[in-house]
Amino acid sequence: MQAALPERQENCWALPEMILDPDRYFDPEPGQRKIARELYQRVAGMPIVSPHGHVDPTLFVDEGVSFGTPTSLFIIPDHYVFRMLHSQGIPMEALGIPRVDGGPVETDHRKIWQVFAENFYLFRGTPSGAWLTEELVDVFGVTRKLDGNSAQDIYDQIAEKLEQPAFRPCALFESFNIEVLCTTDSATDPLDAHKKIRASGWHGDIRPTFRPDNVVNLLTLGWRENIITLGEVSGVEINSYSSFIEALEKRRAAFKMLGATASDQAAISAYTHELSPFEAENIFQHALNGDVTGNEAAQFSAHMLMESARMSLEDGLVMQIHIGSIRNHNSATFRKFGPDKGADIPERSEITHNLSVLLNKYGNDPDLSLILFVLDESTFARELAPLAGHYPALKAGPPWWFYDSINGMRRYFDLVMETAGIYNTVGFNDDTRAFPSIPARHDVWRRACANWLAGLVVRGIIDIEDAHVMVVDLVYNLAKKAYRFDTN
Amino acid sequence: MQAALPERQENCWALPEMILDPDRYFDPEPGQRKIARELYQRVAGMPIVSPHGHVDPTLFVDEGVSFGTPTSLFIIPDHYVFRMLHSQGIPMEALGIPRVDGGPVETDHRKIWQVFAENFYLFRGTPSGAWLTEELVDVFGVTRKLDGNSAQDIYDQIAEKLEQPAFRPCALFESFNIEVLCTTDSATDPLDAHKKIRASGWHGDIRPTFRPDNVVNLLTLGWRENIITLGEVSGVEINSYSSFIEALEKRRAAFKMLGATASDQAAISAYTHELSPFEAENIFQHALNGDVTGNEAAQFSAHMLMESARMSLEDGLVMQIHIGSIRNHNSATFRKFGPDKGADIPERSEITHNLSVLLNKYGNDPDLSLILFVLDESTFARELAPLAGHYPALKAGPPWWFYDSINGMRRYFDLVMETAGIYNTVGFNDDTRAFPSIPARHDVWRRACANWLAGLVVRGIIDIEDAHVMVVDLVYNLAKKAYRFDTN
Amino acid sequence: MQAALPERQENCWALPEMILDPDRYFDPEPGQRKIARELYQRVAGMPIVSPHGHVDPTLFVDEGVSFGTPTSLFIIPDHYVFRMLHSQGIPMEALGIPRVDGGPVETDHRKIWQVFAENFYLFRGTPSGAWLTEELVDVFGVTRKLDGNSAQDIYDQIAEKLEQPAFRPCALFESFNIEVLCTTDSATDPLDAHKKIRASGWHGDIRPTFRPDNVVNLLTLGWRENIITLGEVSGVEINSYSSFIEALEKRRAAFKMLGATASDQAAISAYTHELSPFEAENIFQHALNGDVTGNEAAQFSAHMLMESARMSLEDGLVMQIHIGSIRNHNSATFRKFGPDKGADIPERSEITHNLSVLLNKYGNDPDLSLILFVLDESTFARELAPLAGHYPALKAGPPWWFYDSINGMRRYFDLVMETAGIYNTVGFNDDTRAFPSIPARHDVWRRACANWLAGLVVRGIIDIEDAHVMVVDLVYNLAKKAYRFDTN
């Protein structure tokens, strides 16, 4: 790999330090930059509202929990990071990614860090590069550029910090000024971590999110075991579709008791369809008997989106749908390392037709809050914004995953806002597993919002008064309202 | 709704006035802005050519016709406006939108205006917001920002203006400097309004456009009644496919007599297909008998695009096709309020294959002028521009509907012009029902063109001489030539 | 046509000279422009690496070969040029494009040039316009703008140059500073020109590329004749699938002997599928018997992509796939003038599912270098970048064809780089038949890279040190490495 890198020039423009530009991500035109800076200053210090993400709640069950080594913090849990190294031919074993079969992988965290540092140039111009740099500088006080030469010194510096109480997850939660953090939790999860956090007396506001994917998608590996677990945690004997629904409703209530304000469903497509009770029961029995067909499972998933909407209207949980990701595209990686290893690849999506059954039944009800996340930007202006700009129940989710980036946000503003208006959007989600990256991710959003609005001001599209209101809405109010934290 | 709005800050940047930035929509970089201003000045005062839109011709049958109240002017007829209010949970009844069943809706226009004003913040950064602001300021001399506080004063101010002769439609037509305005009229329309305008002696150039949607799409609600009406207005007894064609040809001739230079067809897709006379007759008879299938209707629509092209070549009417809109997506809204209520949602489109039958038969004939409008921007660079950049008959229609906006125009220039060149495009269409918004919409286009060309000049892609020629072409010549106003 | 052109204004901004702005294609903001200029200066003079294109190798078999007239150089071989003239109704016969049947076409090259010059305004703002201008100015020293008035003088000026030894292809190859140029050659091509070049003693590095389209796509017109030719040039009697594979492998070896480092396959879609040896043989026999079905041919093409990947792993040739072009969309043009006449139109593409069979079998092998070119930009961020950012074997090909342009490159950087990183891309391909346009095309890329990187620098996304490394990688190193010129 290294051979590909041209020799670094030793000359006047060499910058061995890693510095964060205080005006980073702002357009360079001085007029716009000045206004962007002004708008950013207004929101830079606001509390972080993080309504959707994948942080492990066990990090917060006890104020003494530590992140471990720099490698266990930055590399091993972050598939955004190791998929890029993998793309250049570095085996995931060499990065310490645990194997499903427990087989040997690299355990020398300093060695893994060295490989990472030597290949850190791969992240130039990527959002991961921006987040990592911001974490290194802002959270850990690193000032040298990360490369093969500086690797071990920087490792030492971070490791030393990670042993300090101020770098425990609970302490960082507070210094990050997080007002609320939602995790994502399986419907079958007993939520022990969340119970412990509540019992601990620690005042951080951490809430679960109800995610029924592994029971509503009948072809999920281990579905029948999941149903048994769901029966156990809900206290409902599940032998029929109606008892299944009852169990889900009980779990939703239990999630709500622990602060949940939202559910979330991942679906390949936005296809919605309503089954008759008889059809639903019939398919569910096939699944229990292990002879459900692919088509039945697809119809059932489509039906369960309808059911989620109905339940949301009844219990008030906000409904989230994430569509368009083909999970585990790389079978070899999946077999060896399991899911969520950077091999989930988007596919083309369709919303106008697929979501019409749900929208026609529930979309006119302003009491439903349905937030749709898509990975196909061609739907942004064509389908998502027109639908969100018409149906009271539907809101456009923020730029997700590959689009949680400077360009992704700019394109989102460009494609969505003219038709939907910002008030049919819901602010920002960081959607991350990497807890220490949360401030960096929200900072990108805040800067992107400030810069976008500044662009509207200098083009005479909005005035500065409105821009000041809108930047606070985009950074804080819209998420808080859409996820009903203001009333829960 | 209002609760969602953060409190407005009372401080130095408060701007209670509503002011139009004279450099609005121009890029802020001073070099580009200077050239944009120069190019804009060249075309700002040129006459408006409006070759496609939906203004009601009865507004012009008599110079005494009035627009009514501010609410009947700005809100009730404009689905761009009330769909946004609806998206935030405001019932359309509360906005005075007439119900199909004649049931009760709000009739207090001041009350409706108040709701509109209190929610005017929803339009921040949207094209509707820009047009409305420009109309309020430029046409009605409003200077305060529209919100809940200023609502009634502004209502008074507009209402007072609307009673003056200078604010009658005919007077505004002249003060707007409209050279030609085309309406859209059903094939079955007897064109009484157009006849009256011609007979009135008023010199405004208003022309009909031949739109056969409700007779060529066999599944249109009320199709058989439409065929009877078509028979009546054309004087042809329609009992066969061939008499149907004869009736259409007669109507086209009648439209031409009243100044029409173009036809227009809305189609879900660009699918074209040629039926044999026997097949066409057979399907037409099924339709007359009320037992046509969905597939037959689709084949017939595809065939009628071919027929339109043939007729266009014979009678010289420019052919327009608008594709990709799923009409009346919201059934409840459609049942209660009828069509064109802000619930038409785009779908993905395909042109390369769908249009190939038509292009292969007629596309090489420079005597055909076929203008294609699409709502799927992913086709702009991929299909529309390459096809328009090859076939002599095909021109790329301007950015339509949701894309008739600052961003939409910028993306259109970006995606279409490199491959098609500007001379395979046709200038601008305002496509509006909202007559007083016409100058604002054309002004956005003029500014967008000036700014785009200025960007090319400062990047050394074109020189200033060419930019001066191109801006006049884009604003005036291309539309006039493509719609054959220069020769009709 | 000329009538469409508004009268040229005779006033202060008239610029009768044609001048290349030294800062062309750079953003106007002075801070960014300064850095863009600095980065551009670094790479402006670097050797040209041209790993994929369609230049005719016979131009170089003898240092005395000439380009002929200005018309034979600029117009007749360049479908980018004449398709635009055709789109405005100028018959291809009038441009001297040879007919398949040998029928009469215009032979007066001065007359053709005059038509071209009078219509040169059609290319305003297009990449062809930019390249042509740059060729006229930089290669031929033209200083007047090309139009109807200057046409004959400019013709004289170019014609005079073309007779000089310095304007022979071999001489230009050297003055253009081309380090390596790859042509594209059918699998059935005996490569006589390449042999002659090698034998001539001339030191230009010109290499063939193995293109098996006309034998792996069983429905290719003349497929059986192609198989006979393939048998002859390979010395393998082809009567079975296995002998067909053997012949291909022999041809690949022969191409390698003459310097080839890559193969290339054009496919409508990225669909990959593996046939059993029995199935492959069966389909191949059907093809030999002339009774292969459309579906069999599609399966076979999909299988041959798998075979190409296998062969690439064995012989080390880089594998290129170009997808998404519907060839010869205009049947009349195809019948009269043959293929490659500007009527190839892109269609929507899909990669995530279509390429999964190949990627799952070979994608994790870093020894495979698979470069994918697409014409559907909606796949860039959604599919291409995520796949290239995960699979070690896959690299994103540069912006191709209609996207080999200033806007196309900008969108490519915008959509691809955040997710793939630049190190999963392969630099630039000029992909041209128009040899004298090579420097202009590479210059656009170099300027686009410099400007993009400068934009990242002024936004604080990368530092200037990294920008200097990245611009050299994008302009030179990435192509050289991806196409293995560094090791071959």
C-alpha cells in the first residue's frame, strides 16, 4: 500500500501539525463565511440531541467503565474505518476484528494502530477522516498528523488519556453536553443496561429505541429463537399472530417506561401492504412451522410497517423507517466476521408507490410522526420531499450513513428543502456506534447548516433574522419536536 | 404549529421590513456577481414569453374581471401554497379549499389569511416563499414581513389594491409586459373564453394549447362523457377509432384558428408504441363498451403519443409531453377536494427505451418540435440531454414543477447543458395557475440564467460576448422559436 | 439554423479573439483560485498517462502518416462533434460522414468546415467546445473565434500546419509528452499496427487493450465470422466452449506480448452469473448453430464477465467493464452510417445486485484490479463508491463519456470521493478517438482536480500538504498503478 503513496515533499508547505481550521466546512467567499461563522457561533455550544444511534448502553451502566485501548476505541468497533482499510487489501484479521468462529486475529493493539496510522492517508477528504481528526484533536489533544512515524507517540498519548476518569464514557457524555442520547435496541432485548443506568442515579438522559427487525422479518436467521425470547421478555405466549402483536405491544410499553419515544424498522424497500387478519395469521403459522416463503415474508414485513403505524398512533411512539440497504453484501466477510462489517451496500429505492398504502391509511393524521430515511439520493427531490411536503404524518429523515458528510448534507439541503421546507425535516441524527465521534458529527451538521443558511442569506433568499431562527431549529428544535422529547 | 417556532429574537439583526435584494439569487463572489448583474440587466426588462401554463383564460374575457380577495388570489387557487400548510396538519377546509360535495369550508377570507400569515415561516427557503415575497413587494407594494402580527394590515393593503383598475388581470397583463401567454385547454373545451378575448378587441396575445388527456387516456374518469363532448364540439360523430382521430384533428385545427401553436400530453411514462389500425379500433371499441383493460389503455396512450407526433408533423403544432407525475396520490384528498390539490407526486422515469419507437419513426425529422418535460432529474444528464443532443426533433423541456426553482434551475443547467447545449433546450415555462406570480417566476429564471452564464464567464468557459447572446436566447429567443411564435 | 442565432452585438464587449483564460475552470473566489493555480502548476507539465482510449494505432506505424485536412482531423471522425450538428437538423451526409453503402456524401472539406464554423456556437458551454477551442489555440495557434466569417482563414491556417512534420501524429505524441497510450483492439485483431510500431524503432509507448465484445456477446452481428477470425488469429480451432476459452487466453497472451496490461468489456448491464461448464458449452453450441436465444446470450455475457475475472487473476491483465450504453439507438443512422455515430444513449444502471456474483467470488482478492465505468451518475454515491470502498478488487472508473467534462468531474468528485476515497479510484481516462484532443482533455482533468482539492483546502477538509500529494496521485500515480504500468 505504502508504495502507492508518492514521496512526501520536504518543503515550505509541509505541515507536520494537525490543526482544525476554525472556519472549516464554510464556503470561502468572505461575505458568506462571515455570516456562516455568525450563525455557527449561535449554535456551536448548544446541547446535543441525539435521537437515533447505535452506542452501546453498557458503556454507561457504571461511571467506571472504560473504553480500553486506542485501538478498541477507534478501530475495532468502527466499520466505517476498517472497511476502508479492507478495501485496500488489508485483511480484517490484521485489524483485530473478532471472528465469528473465535479463530485467531491480531491481538497486538499497537501493531493494529500502526497499520491504521500508516494508512490514515486513505481517509483524506472523507467524513471518517474529518471525524477522526476532530476526535484526535478536540477530544484527545493530539497535534501531530497521524502517520507511520507519529503512530506510537499518538497511541501513548491517547492511552494515557483513556486511563483518566475524565475520559470514561459517563464523564465524556457530560463534557460533550449531550442532552439526550437514544440507543437502538432489539424488541427482544430485556433492556438490562437501560434499567441499570436508570437505577444508578446517574443523571444522563439515555433512552432505548424499539427495533423489531429480528421478529417482524420472518426470514431473519434465528427467527424462531427470537420469537421464543420475545415471548419470554414480554410474558406473552406467542403461538399466533395475535399473541405476537400483543407481545410487541407489551414490549413497546416496556420501552416507553424506560424513556423510549420512538421505534425503528429497517426494510429493504418502503413497500407497504395490509394483510387481512386471516392472511397474517396464516403466514405467521407458516413461519412458526418453518415453511414460510420469500414472498410471504415480504408481504408480512410490508404488513408490519402498517401495524407499526397503527401502534404508533395508539402509543405515541415516533415511527422510523430506514430503507435501501442490502445487508452483508460480501458473503465471505459475513461468514467470517458477522454483520455490520462495512459491507452493507445501498440499492435503488422507490417510495411514491411503495409507501402509498401506508400514507393513504395513516398519512393524513398529524398525530403520527413517521420519519423516513433513504440511501438513494435520487429519491430526495423526486419522491421524499414532495411526499413530506404534502402528508402531515411524514417527515424526511436527515442524510444517512454515506451521506452523513459535508457533501451529503449540502446535497440534502439542495434537493430536499426547496420542496419540503425545513419544517418537514427533523434535524440531525448521528446514527453512530462510535460514541466519541458524536460531537464531531454534530459539529459537521452545525457547520453545514450555518454555511447553507449563510448561502441563502447572501443570495437574498432568506434574511438574516430568519437564518438565526432556522439554524436553531435545524440544530436543536426540529429533532426535539419530531422525536417528542419536548413532551416526554 | 406555532409552538414549534423558536421565539423570535428581539435584537440587532431583526428586520421587520420585507426587502428584495437587488442581487438576489446571484452567487456572492464579487467577480461573478458583477457579470451576473450585467447580464441580468440586459434581459430584466424584456417582454415575457409564457408558452405553457394554466392561467384561467376567463380572467381576460373582460377588462373588468377582478381577482376577488387576497385569499382568493394567493391561497385558494394555489396548490403550491396550501399543500405546504396541509403538510403541517392544517386541514384544507380551514383554508377555504372548495369540497367536491359542496360541504362546508371556511369562508372567512380574513381568517384564512391569518392562518396563512402565521404559517408563512414554513415557506422559508422555498420557491413559493420567493414568489410570494416578490409578488407582495413588487406587485402590491408590501414592505412589512408577513406574519401573524402584520397579517390583517397586509390583507387590507392588498384588498385595497385589488379594487383598483390597475390590478385587474388585463391591466396586469400589460404592466407585466407579457408578449404572449398560452393557456392549457382540454380537447373538449369549446374555447369560449378564448373566442371572447379575441372578440373583445383587447390586444393581449393569449393562446390556447391543445390538451387531449381526458380523451386519449381511456381510463380517465368520465371518458365516455368526454367522447360525447368531443363529438359535439368537433361536429364529428365518434363511433370508431377513425372518427375519434378525425375529431381530434378538427379540434386541433380549431385550436390553431385561435392561435394555438402547441399541444400537450401528460403521460405517466414516455412509453411509445404503435398499434395497427385494427388493434387501435379494437381497443377503442372496448373503451366505448366500457370493458377496456388497464393494459389496453396503456397501449392506447402509448399509441396516441405516436399519433400526436404524426398530427404535429401534419399541422405544425409543437408537441409537448409531460411525464412522471402520479396524480392524486392522496385518495382522501382527491375524494374530498378533487384533482390538482398538491398531492401529485413524481415517480422514477425512463426515456431511452420508452421513447425509442417515437424517436425512431419521427425523431430525425427537424420539422417536428417535440418538447419533453420530466420530473426525474436522474434522467437529465443520463437520458434527456443525450437524446436531445442527438435527435433533431427532440428538445429538453425546462425544469418543471418542483424544479422550477433556484436550485432546480442550477441543477438543470449543470446536468443538461454540457451534453445538449443550450440550443437543444427551449427557454423557460412558468407553468403556473397563479397569474400574478408570472413576473416573479420569469425573474427567477432570468436571474438564474444570468448567474449561470456569469459562472461560465469567470471560469473561462465562455466569453462575455457569448454570454450576452446566450442570455437573450435563454430568456427570449429559444422559447419563441421552439413554440413557433416567430412564424405564427 | 443561423436564423436562430440572435444578431451579434457590435459593442464594447465584442471579443473577436479566441483566448484561453490561464485560470480557466477554477472557482472565482480568489483564495481558492490561488491554491488551485498552485496545485495545477505542480501537475500541468507532467507526462500524460492515457490508459484507455480509441485512437487509431495506424497513425503511428510510420512517422510520415498525416492527419489529412482540418475536416478529416476535427469533424469526420469525432461523433461528439457531428452528433451536435445533427441534433440541429444538419444531415450527416452534409458533414462527409461515410455511408455504409458507399453512397454519396459531401466531399468538399472546405464546405463541411464552413458548416461546422457557422454552427460552432452550438458548442458554447459544452466540453466539445472547450476541447476544440483548446486544440485550435494551443495546438494550431488559432487566435480568431471560429465562426462563418473566420472559417476559411482558420481552415487555411490549420491545413498549413498539418503539412508540417511537427504536426504528424508521431511528432505530436512526443510534443504532447505522452508517456503511455493504450488503444482498444478487438480480440480478433491481429494487432498488425501495434507490431509495426514496435518494429519501427520509434520509442512511443503505445499498447493494445484486449476487447472481446464481438465474440463474447453471442448476438453481435457477424458473430460466427468473428469466431472464425478468432480461430485464425489465435491458431485454435474453435468448435466448443473450451476451445473458445483457449483461443481467448491465447489472444490475451498475444496482447500482453505487445504491451497490453488490460482488457475491456462493454456490457449493457453489470449482470454477472456463473454457468456450469455444461451450460456454457450448450449455449455456445446454440450460438454456433445460429439458434441462440436472447436470454441465453445474456446469460453467456454475464458468465463471460466471470471468466474475464478468472483470466485476469491468472494472467494479470487489469479488467475493465463499461456498462449502461444502449448502442445505436437511432436505427436509421445505424443503417446508413454504422456504429459510433453519436446515437449511443445511456440507460439506468444497477450494480449492487448485478455485480454481486462476481464480487463474491473474486472481489476480496487484491490481486484482481477491476475498474468499473458507469453512465448512470445516480449509482456513483449509492452503489459504485460504497462497493469500491469495500471490495479490494474493485475500483471506480473515472467520469466517462458525457461526464468527461468540467461538471461531470465536479459531480464525480462530489459523489464518489467521500465514500470511496481517492485511493479506490484510478485517475483519468481520456477515452478518445480524437488524438489531438488528448492534451486538452487531460488539461481539463488536471484543472478540475486542482480546483476540487483547492476547494477542500480552503474549507479546511484537507491541508495543503495533502493536496500537493493528492493532485499528483490523481493526475499520474493512480492511473499508473491501477493499470500496472509501473510493473509492466
